Amino acid sequence: MKYSYSEASERKLSTCHPDLQRVFRRVGDFWDHTIIEGHREKPLQEMYFKTGRSKVPWPDGKHNKKPSEAVDAGPYPLRWPDKIVRSEEYTKDLCRWYMFAGFVLATACSMGINLRLGSDWDGDKNLNDQTFDDVPHFELVR
């Protein structure tokens, strides 16, 4: 089943590099998802950096480039695991996010596009060695 984007997701995806657009449109052929964020302007990047939601200041983030070399996306409907009391429901929803991430990475790989996941910054497939988890984050690796 092919899924379509909301106006908001479409607008956010349009701020991203064409390779990211191609990957996520292909993902949308199989998996309903939401584009949370594409390009990020200076005030928002600075706020994220100051509050610890980003590790890089403006203009050093891949979200800060035009077009954006990073996108935040998640499985639809969005249910943030950190908003759920730790329980079986929490575990299953977190697994759904990682299952989605794996699908995105495999799709990109099949298209010859190299992406990094925000919960595997060093790309070694070991998630336990990360100090900053950003599960919705996908960025182009050049």
C-alpha cells in the first residue's frame, strides 16, 4: 500500500536533500510515517543545542544546511516512547521505532544512499555504545 504525506510532512520533506526525499518517498510505498523535521533555522537549532536536544550549534548541524542533509521521521501514528510509562507498551512502541529505522536504512542501502541513524552515530551496529540517542534522526553520509 502506498501512503501519502500530510501537507506538513510534505512541506518539511521538501526542505531536504533530493536523496533524502527519494528514500522517504520510497519508504512511503510500504510504511506509513511522518516527517517530523527537515531544515532547521538558527533560533530552533540554538534552542535545541542549549537544551541538549542537539549536540551541535548553528550552523554545524546537518539539519541547518540548505537543502537539509538530515531528516527526523517516525512511524505513523507518532507515539513517543519517552511519553509512555515504562511498561510492555513502552517496550513494544520503542521496538516499532527501531523496526521503522531498520526499514529506512535498508531502503536507503538498496538505493545506494548511505544514511546514518541518530542512535548509531559511529555506524557499528552496536547501539549500546552511544551516549546520545536520537532515534528519529537520519542523515546523509558523504
